[in-house]
Amino acid sequence: MDNPIYGERRGIEGKLEKIIDRVEIPEQGYLTWHVSFDYPEKGWRNDYAMNAINHAKRLTIAWIRLFAFKPLLPFYLLLAILPWKIKIINKALEEWCNIVGFYLTIYEHEYYLKIRYYSEFSIELKKAIQIFLLKIGISEYLAGMVAFYFASFIEYDTGYRYRLEDLFTETSLEKILANPRKEIQKLVELLADRDSTRKDLIIKFRSFGRLLSLILLVPKIKKAFKESIKEIKFEKLQLDDMDRYHVRDMEDYKFFGMTIEERRTKWPPVQHTWMEIPYEELTDRELENYFI
């Protein structure tokens, strides 16, 4: 029986794939060079990890949309004054980690990268989340697990990472520290403009932005948020030359605030070398040799 991981690929006829030339492992990250491309791609193509993480991500988005539900605001005001609020938050995060951990172990652990191979973006994101959670009183172990899971969501979803890098490129450390709630709202609406055809993604980001804006009303949390941002290398959250090279030809998002037509005028398309993979003729193990 066909592995469902490759079911979608087998259903697409004539799909072209980049040809892997070589892989480099620098001090931090994992770089894949493809034939005829000037820059390598960050990260590791992994259909198994991507599929498992998508399950966990859907669950997380559902939680975020629930907690961002406006009628729950009175509950948060009550929670803010409870002396045992950190215990409640710890418990909620613990249960979330248990569920996410279950989804991420659907497949064998051999299909996941060690943290040292994560991209610089994911590493800095993990660091910021972990510092923030520690500063508001979350246990060290739990803070590390939550941060690792969120970093993994981005590490195995290049589309999300590119979008976040594009948004962070439109702001700065100084602007976020000066008025975090205002800047977060600006970035959410910027995404809505640049990814206007993906209504579901806009809803997700607006829900997350609303939840983050709500909790930043609490002085202790706002202070922890600012301190966590100060302790990371903010420039690592932004597009660099490698990322700019690969996103400039992507059609599903207005990178740099430019339409695909505007970008093709500025950077005329280059003819690359591709290969067509006969999915129907290959076994799962043979496909794994290419994609894993």
C-alpha cells in the first residue's frame, strides 16, 4: 500500500523538482544546494516531519483562536489577579506539549533534525520564546519544550518562515520595543495585504496578533516580552541574501511589498535545471532516498 505521505505527490503528473547538488552543514543550520541555483536553500526537505507538524500546528491554531475569542477577556482579567495564575498557565502549556509531542512522534525520530541543524531564524525564535516564558515564571523544562515546538513549526514550513522573515524585515528592534502592540498590529495587517488570497492564513495571524496584544496589556508580560527581544539577534529574523534570492520568484505572496510582475521586471527570471520524478514508478523507499 502506498505511503500516504507521498499520496499527494503521486497524484500530480509532470511535477518538476529541483536537483540536489550537495549539502553543507555550517556552524548553524543546514544548507541544500540545487543545480543551477546561485544560493542554497536553508533547511531540510522532510515530508514526514512536515506532515506530523501540520497536525500539531492545526491543533495549536485552534487553541489560539479559542483563547483569542473576545468574550473570554473578562476571564483573563480574573486570571491576572489570581495568585496561582502561573500554575494554571504551566498546566495548560504542559497539556499542550503532551498533545504536540504525541503528533510529532507519529513517525520515527530519525526524521527530525537535531536543534543544532535548525536555521538561524528558528534558533533565535526558540531563544526569544524560551526567555520570555522563563521571565514570566514558567518552569525551565516546559519553557524549553514550548520554545522548541514553536521553532519546529517554522523550521519545517519554509512558507511560514519566508513570510515571517519578510514581515520582520519591515520593522526593527527599536520599533518593536517602542510600541510592541502597535507594531504587531501593523505586521499582521501587512501580512493581510501581502497574502490577501489566503483568507485562512490571515484569520490565523489576526487571532495570534489579537491574543498577543491582549497579554501584552499585562505590565509584567510586556516587560518580559521586551527583555526577550533584546536578548536575541533580531537581524537573524529578517531576510538575508539567500532568502531574498529564493523568494523573489514566488508567486503566492507579495514579497518586499512587490507583485510577482514587479519582481520579474526587477529580477528577470532565470532558466533553471529541473527533473521530473516518475512518482508512480518508484517505491516509497526510493522516494525517501530523494526527499528524506
